[in-house]
Amino acid sequence: MTPQPGADVAAAEAHVAAQRDASVSGSPRFDAVRYDLTLSENPFPPLPSVRAAIEGCLARANRYPEFLPRLLPQVIAEHLGVEADHIVVGAGATGVAMQIMQTLPARGSRFIFATPTFDGYPILANQVGLHTVQVPLDGSGRQNLWSILRAVDERTGLIAVCRPHNPTGTVVPASELKGFLYSAPSHIPIILDEAYVEFLGAADTLDPVELVRRHPNVIVLRTFSKAYGLAGLHIGYGFGSPELLARVRRLQLPFGMPEAAIAAVRASYAAEAELGERILRITTQREVLRTALRRTGIRVPRSSGNFLYLPGRDIAATLTHAGIAVKRYADGSARIAVGDPEADRAVLNALAAPVDPISGEDSHILSLTLRSGPSAVRSRHR
Ligand SMILES: Cc1ncc(COP(=O)(O)O)c(C=O)c1O
């Protein structure tokens, strides 16, 4: 049966809101939220230079931005060293992903991705009327690309692979990804979701230009919400072959990208060194916290994102009790954003006493997590 577009979205939001009301702010048994680590946001506010650039646009806020975005794709394309027709921009990676889902796969076809993953994928798929095929992560929290390939059939209209993966932070090896891309049918569009690519080590980072040249069915999805710390402006882009993106651009929202987005991206590219320092601080904090948490017995997978996945039956509840809002999974595990030393200390303090870690091999880690539930915080569905 073809899904009814939008059918479950309101229900999902209501469920998420109820969860939060019940577990965090609405109950006298719990502290108020002291730290909100639900959405893998960047803990740093915009750099002064970026903020000044954004503020510089506000005086012209009575004017519409460009009808269709021309400047922003140009700025991004120049930065990547390609032509602007290789770039499509949107309201975050979410907006671009939605445009891809609306324009490339046939309505009612199948969208394959790993689970758990970025909550946006099942939600958007439902909104646009795609069937989802959700392939469980392996026991170590990695996407199983061969299982994804095995799920491909003539009904498949779209595939997404995250690198690094949300919520575990794991990274499919470059060689594996390349083998996968060669093996997948070349007529099926593939989203390579690199929302967290800036947190990846240089050795793991792939050349997107080369990748798209070899595989014109791939669209690399990126965002300024994470490493660039601009989630509040919600700017994302897809990088791909001009032919494929011309189809995606057919649903470009007129007047959809504010002028402040262009200014913020320009200023961010001009401040790469400062942003790099922040990334280093976040990843250093991440490693310190992961090491400390593993000492308490929590089998935290190695993460290449700005978040950690904490498997364990009572983890999310324990953190919630301590006033720390987290992304919660059905088995009680949690994903937390990292990088704020104070919040990281609070997490460690809350979990310092061993908290019923899921025992046994790492292969056990995710067995209960596969039925991932919505986040514990209202409308916070990433
Ligand atoms: C893997 C992944 N893709 C895409 C997104 C969407 O990012 P944006 O804020 O640009 O919409 C997120 C956000 O959490 C994410 O985790």
C-alpha cells in the first residue's frame, strides 16, 4: 500500500512531545533540563565575524532574497572548486533531502537506509509517500552495506548511507563504500549523507568531486548546522552531477534562502581556521568523555561525529533524571551531543556509578536499539 503522505507526522510529533512532558519538564520527580544534548548541535555560538556578517543583513530584512538561490550555490561551489550547477541548496540538509525524495524516486517506490539513523529519513519518507526499507546496523553500530545491497530490487527508488553514521558515529571504510557504489545499480540515486564530515579525520575523508565524477547517481549531502554551528539558520546543500541536480532543483522553493545564509556561509569559509580549532576542541572533549564512560563499563562505540552513542537500558532515564535531555532510543540507550565541558562533566557525574550496561559482546550493543523510538524532546527529531 502506498503510504499516505504526511499521515504519521503529526502523531510522531505528539508522541515526542508527550514523552518529553512525561519524562523531563512535566514531572516533579525530575530536575528541570540543565543541558539539552538531544540534537547533536554545536555548543559554540557563532564566531564574532560570522555573527557580524549575519547582523549586517538584518537592515535589509524588509527585502526578499533572490527568487531562486544563485549566489549561495556559487559561494559553495567556489569553495569546493566546482561549477555552481553541481550544487543544490535548501533549508538544511533536511530540506535538500526532502527535495531529493520528492523529485528523484517514483512515488510509492522504496527508500533503503540503515536503522537507527537520522530520524528525518523515515519521517520525510512518510511525508512524501515513499516506502521505507530499514536495514539494521550490525552489532558494532555500523551500517551493513552488503545487507543494504541485498535489499535492493526493482522497486528501489532511493538509498541513503550516512558517513559518519548518526547515531553511532561509526564510519564505513572508504574501500567498502567504494565497493558498494560500484555494486549498486547506477540508475538508483544514492544520498551519501555527510552531515558530520568535518569531524572526520583527514585520512577518512573522501574527495566528493572524484566520487560524484565516478558515480553520477550519488548526491553528497552536507550541512552548516553541525561543525559550522549554524543550526539556527538551517542551511544545507547537495553536491552532485548537474543532470541529477537539475531534476532536484525543479522543486526549489522561491525566495527560500535568506540573504543571511549567504553572508554566514561566506564568513564561515573565511574563518575556517577558527572553526577548525572549535572542531578540535569538540573532538578532544569527545575522546576524553568516551574514555571516561568506557571506564564505567558503558560500551560507547568510537564516534567520528560531535556526539556519542551510549548503549544501556537505563542510560537515557539516568541522564534525564539528572536534568540532561538526550536523544532516547527504545531500549533506553541515548545519544548525546558533546563538546561543552560542563555538560560533559554532568554526563559523567550522572553515569559515574555503573548503570546496567548492556552486557556481553559489542555485538549485543544494538540488538535492542533497532526499534529506535523518537527523541525525548519536543519536535527534536534528529
Ligand atoms: C545524518 C544527518 N543528516 C542530516 C541531518 C539534517 O541536518 P540539517 O540541520 O542540515 O537539516 C542531520 C541532523 O541531525 C543528521 O544527523
